[in-house]
Amino acid sequence: MNRTAAVELIRGLVAVPSLSRHEAQAAAWLVAQMRANGYERAFVDEAGNAVGELGDPSAPRTIVLLGHIDTVPGNIPVRIEPSPEGDLLFGRGSVDAKGPLASFVCGAAGFGAANARAANLRVVVVGAVEEEAATSKGARFIAARFNGTTEPIPTACIIGEPSHWNRVTLGYKGRLLLDLAADQPMAHTAGPDASVAAVVVDLWNWVTAHAAAHNQGKDKAFEQLSPSLRRFITSTNAEMHDLVDAQFAWRLPVGFDAEALMAGLRAWPGANVRDGHTQFDFRFKGEERAWRGDRNNPLVRSFLAGVRTEDPSAQLGFVLKTGTSDMNVVAPAWQCPIVAYGPGDSALDHTPNEHLPLDEYWKAVNVIGHTLAAYAATD
């Protein structure tokens, strides 16, 4: 695939809206592009993912390139603008993460079905749904498909997330969300009892103190427990009860005991609130285990070769990220070599100024093709 065709594919994909849970039109469009660019099998699966495959389905090795096709809300007019650094593609999802997904689609098409068959390798490219919705519906479906029973567990996986064209991400922190409802009868502000808002603030202070204790001696953000207060709404209902609706969130380090944290939170009211005065409802969700991969495996060595083939003066960089991705879903299930890769600056994720340098995108397309060729040549 040449550069003009690759640019048209990413521009076209960004132009099709695909808000989480509304990805059907974009998935169908991408499947059509896969078919037109030499994929032997291309379809929308039962979860709504766009899937394209190259090579023999019974090949002994399978590499899955798992991007996501959904985006967060935000209408950014799709356009290509010149800049001193080259043309820039603006549009929601251009960086997070249709740019990485399109580089997978184009790079794998350039590698081609014939090369996949000659190497006895199956290449599976997925545009997954609902990554941004924190449900990861698409990734969970793919993890269950390649479960070692229905189909063999992949021998390698590349997650589509922006890291710049010459870097790979080795790990992501985990996540835990808590939707908290607190309720107590109305009381005069001059009375002796703390307001329901003050009680929840006390709980939040416990959360931050707990994190500070855990983080003692841990200087790197990737190793720290990081809580955040995402929502705090007070109200009074018709039954004359004061209410708090809050959401706490944590970014979890590798090996963190989330069950112990949840147990501590559930036990907190009994030790800190007058019996029966304030009622709490704890609803935990979105738990994902942190993951950190290693550098010493055939996939990473293939990326080293891929980057150097594209630019002999370039060095492959390694990063760890404090957010989450579909790596958190599939890596614990598959336990195979895994990295995240894709063009673009992740600092632009979800922003009103989201844009992708097309020179960098084209380099990433080539790196994927070179990396697949290098991986195909490994034992």
C-alpha cells in the first residue's frame, strides 16, 4: 500500500463517527477497506469488532494487532492542514486510537497474505469496540475467542495506542472505580452531627492517607497507587434526607491487592460513623489488573528491527503508562509477548486539538510492515 492510499484510509476512518457503543458504521466501513486491500477474511464479529485476517487460520503462530475503533465524544472537523513539520490530520480519534488502528490495517496489508502464508503465520487485525467506555467489550470478546480451546492463544499481540512511531509501551497501570452513595436524615447545621458531605470527605481523606502510606518509598508514578475524586454531588430528597453521589477512582500498580482495598472501604463506616446514622452504598466497577511486559522476547526484537529498517539512526524507546488500555484485558488472559504501539502524541488524547502528523503515521505504517516481516522470520 502506498502513502496516498494509507492517508486516505486514515482520513476516511476518522471521518466516520464512532462514539463508544455506536461503532457499527465505522466497523462496516473498515471491513470494506480490509477486503479491498487484500485481506483474505474480513468481517464484523458478534461483538461488533471489525476483524481482518491474513494467512492460514490453522497456522501454528498467530499475532493479533488489537486496536480500538471507538472514540470519546467531541466534534473536531476532519481536515488536513499543512505545518512546518508536515501535514496534520485533525479529527476525533486521529490519535486515540484510529491512527494506530489504521497503521495496523495498512502495515499488515503491505506485509500481505502471501508472506503470512509463506511464514506459516496468521495475522489478525481487530478494530475493537467500547474501549473508551471502560467495558472493553470488544477486547473481552477477542480474549475469549483466542482462549486456547476455541482457538489457540496468540503467540504475540500488539495493542493500538499512541506512543510515537519509534516507541513501544510495555505496561499500563490497573484501574478501580467506586460509585458511592451516602444518605442520612437532614440535620441542622448547628447540630452536633457531621453532615453527610463531611462524612464522605472523611472517607476521601482515608483514601488519600491509605495511598500515601502505600506509596512510601515508591518514587515512580507507575509503582504508585493513585486515587482521584471524579464526582461529588450533594442533594436533599423529598423524604428529607441529605445525599451524596460520588465517584472515587484509583490507578493501580502491578501486584496491588484491590480486594483488600475494597474490603477496607466497606469496613470504614462501621469503624468511623455513628451506628445507623449514615447509610453507604458501595458499587465497585471497572477493575482492571495492571500489566508490565518484558523487553526480552521475539516481538520486542522484531520491533527493534522494524524501527531500524525504517530509520537506521533511530532507537526504539520503551515507556510505561499510568492509564489503562485493552492490554489490561488480554495480557493476563494470554500471557504472551505484548506491547502497545501507534503513531501520535498521547498528550492529545481526548483533547479539542487532537491531530496526527501524517509523516509520523506513514512511518508507523512502515514499521508495522517491517515488524511483521521480522516476526515472521523468527522461530
